[in-house]
Amino acid sequence: MDQRIRDSFDKQGLMTSLDACIDSIDKGRVVISAPIRPESSQQHGFAHAGLTFALGDSAAGYSALTTMADGAEVLTAEMKINLIAPADGTRLIATGEVIKPGRRLVVTRATVETEYADGRRKIVAVLQGTMVPV
């Protein structure tokens, strides 16, 4: 499972361009992080919501993939995001988790935190979505 997810992740051009990496993989849970760089910031210097969404969506999608059979892949059918605080740290960390696995639909959530240089973290977004096995 671990290698299958890492191989799939390595094929994502967006994650590569964001310098994102997988921090951990467990059944029903995947953590992905990326630095907050000037190229992924918005006009006030915070991480852009697009970075926040991309990391949360990928973490949620890969958490769903951990519950699927070998050879399966996953696509996002629907994803909602609540941005709850500015991402003003040095790195974003997205933790994707499966809420309800299923054969046709997998309901997921992701929590995205900003991490500061001193190691403190703050939640900046929560996402909930539906993944479809393909």
C-alpha cells in the first residue's frame, strides 16, 4: 500500500511543483506537507487557498486510496473547504482521513495546519469530500 501511494503521488505534477511530500501513510490516514513559498502565497503573504485546497484534497484522496484494493485509483467527486485562519507559517501540513469507506463512494475529511518556525501549529482549514474508486 505504501509504495503504491508513493508511486501515484510522484506522478502528480502539481505536488512536485509545490515541493510537497508525503509525511506518513497509514490505513485510512495520509499526511502531506509543503513549504509556504513566495510562489504559493497570495497578496498578503499568506499561503494561497489554492495551496491549502490542493494539499487537503490530495491527503484526503490518498487516505481513501489506502482503503481500496490493489490496482484501484481514486478521483475526487466533491470537496468542500472551510478556510478558518490565515496560513501565515512556514509550512502547511494536511492530514487526510477516511470517515466512511465504501465500494462506490468514500467519504473523507482533511485538516490543514500551518506550522511556524518554532514548531507550533494552527488549524487553517478543514475539508470534507467524496472520493470515487476508478
